[in-house]
Amino acid sequence: MGGRHTAPWCPCTRASSTRSPTRSPRNGSSASAHGSKISGVRAEAPRKISGAPVEWPHGGVLSRDWVLMLGEVLDTASRRLQPQQLPTVLPVPVVDAIVTTAERLLNGEPNCLKIDPEKSCTSVVLVGDVHGQLHDVLHLLEITGYPGSDQIYVFNGDYVDRGAWGFETYILLLAWKVLLPKRVFLLRGNHETRFCNIAYGFEEEVIVKYGDDASFLYEKILASFEALPLAAVVASSVYVAHGGLFRHCQQAPVLTPGTTPNSSKRFMDPESRSLKLGTLEDLAKATRGVLDPSGVGHNAVPGDVLWSDPSPNPGLEFNAARGIGLLFGPDCTQEFLQKHRLKLIVRSHEGPDAREKRTDMKSMDNGYTIDHVVDAGKLITLFSAPDYPQFQARSRRHENKGAYIVLEPPSFSKPHYHTFEAIIPRPQVSSYYDYVNALDSDEELDFGKGVENPG
Ligand SMILES: [Mn+2]
């Protein structure tokens, strides 16, 4: 990178087209076709877009056009600029302002959001893991319709890592959050943690893109990860969380005279007591402002919510394959749904690679699976990164579809599944982690070695 930025493109000159009213997926789009499509969709109002750096609006109030412009700039930058040139169009102060503003909003939200769509709302869209696949996220927003007064989005975590545009993806979603705080909800995934970001590329991505400013921005973004809520309940019917269910946790012991700090050790030893399914009350009491949830001790809930997986077998047990979180059976799904009078659990977290290893679970090739069907309702896994992971040896690619779920009035409790294919070819770019040797899924990440795990 060097010299002054000299307007490398001007998206406003692209041909416009009419937005397709359908939700049918398109695949194999070329870069230029995608570009014109994006331009057409966003040509609702004249916008001033040039290669000049994005500017934070005067007064700090974002407009819909500003956020749409940001998406367009990020899309174009990913195709026409080197990664290290991103700051020429998305300067540090703008990133700083987006993250600061969004973090304030996120910190004001509870651990478990209560999302009650208003009468004007015609759909609540649930989105699973996106893992830095910016173009697929832009495509999803386009075919599904942008957030607005009639449409709420709940993103279920794992915005970064593995894919090459985690930074752009997360910043864009934060901008939507700032614009429409009551229409866009961002939940935390297990990849919104430092130990995953070191292993799966997001840390390196920020370093490559922002150079000397990377440390400042990375730490700032990590702080925003701690602010992300853990779960949501939509229309008193649908529980949404990245990993899923969690254990009941005793509160931290209050030391009284005559006890010693060592008395609290029993709370740190998960083997010392039997696991009991947690409730929404337990979730509300958890301390989520932890960068790397330990999944043990008196604050085990955040680790469970982010890392747990459903099992076809009944019961609640430690998730040995991942080394953190739980495996929970259909009986747990039944108990949780029944207790809270819910109809549905929508969780994410398992892509086609993770499912390939779990021969007793359904394949993720279509972007969703129905894992538990019980009297009280269902548990669904939703994965929204098509052709995942972005970087993988061709022989090991899954060529999976992504999916999203639409909930509609009046009950917002019946899932409508939509699948979509990846926007390919993707821009050529090097990966930010050793994808050849990296584990296929998040399993077996070593929480004990090399990574601080303060819990
Ligand atoms: Mn995950």
C-alpha cells in the first residue's frame, strides 16, 4: 500500500437492473453479474459513491443509504483492492465509530433478547454461521430483503474466521445494527472469541488489512464480541442461540467467615456434580462479558451456549469431542421447550465438516437439519455459509448450500426454510490461517495449551 488513494472505482456508474421479486437462489454468478445486481438492488435512491474513503456521517446518524453504500464499497473493495488497501476506503476512524456505537447498543441488551415482532412485521429472518463469506451475506440480504420496519434479522453468530472477509462482514452487520437496533440482532458465536480468532484467521486478517492500526482495532472488536448477547427468544416461541442449551449453574459461592477460598473449588470441578439442564433464568444470570468463556465453574453457561451440540441420544453430557460445552439429547429439548412454553430451538454451529464426523447426525449439505422432533416442538440446526469453508482443498470441499429461516406472523413459530448457493467464483485471496492443517471443525481445539483461557 502506498501513496494517496485515487478512486480505483466508481460503482455508481454500473448499469442498474430491477430487483428480482423472487427468493430463488442464483448460483454461479460472475463477479460482474453480481456487481450489477447489487447496484440494481440498491438503486432505490441516488447515492454518491466513489472510490473516496467512506466518511462517518455528520452527527453520527447513519442512513439506510449509508449502510447500503458501505456494503457496496466493501464488496467492490474485496474484488478490486488488495486486502491491505482496505483502510483506503474504510478508514480506521470509521471502523472505530461503527464498533463504538454498536458496542454501546449491544451492551444495553440482555443476555437473552426478547424479540416481539410488532404488527407491522411480516417476517423474522434467522441466519446461521456466515464465517467471513461477505459475498454470500450480501447475496442473502439481497434475496431475502434488507432489514426494515417489516423485517427483523437475527444473526446467530460466527461472523468471522475461516472466510477471508470476516472483518468486512462483521463491520457491515454492526452498521446495520447501528442503523436499526430494534430490527437487527446479532448473537454471539463461539468464533467471537480470541482463542478461535488466533487459530482460524481473524486475528491475522485484521493484521494484514490494518497493519499498524490492527492492534487497536482488533482489541476494540474483541471487546465488542464480549458485548454480543448470547441468545434470543422470538415471539415467545423460538429460542435462538449459537450452540444451544446449557447447564444449570450454581451461583458463585459467597464466602462466609469460617470458609476458605478453597471451598469454592467444588464449583470449578464439573465432574463433582451431575449436570442439570439450565433455564432461561440461569441464562439471564450469566456473566457474558468474558472474552474466552471457559465452559466450567460457576459461569459455565456462556461456554455451553456458544459451544454445545445436540445429540440423538438422551441426556446431558460433556461434549468431549469439542472439549467444551455439552451434548444434549431430545429429552433436554423437550424439557426446555416445555418449561418455557416454546415451540422451536434454532441453533447453528455445525457446518458440513462437523457433521461429516458425526455419522449419527444428518448431513448439513442443505444448510439446515431437523435434529430433534419432540412433543413440544423441534430443534433445528441452521448454517448459512454455502460452499464452506472458503479455503479448503478441493477434494475436501463440501459444496454445501446455505440456509436461512423465515418466521412469519401471526405466530412466528413455524420455520420456513430457504436454501441458497454460494456466490462464486469468489475473489482470489490468500487465506489467513493454515487451512490445510487446521481441524475440519472446531472440535478438539486445545483449550489448555498455548491459549489463555481465563474463563
Ligand atoms: Mn460455531
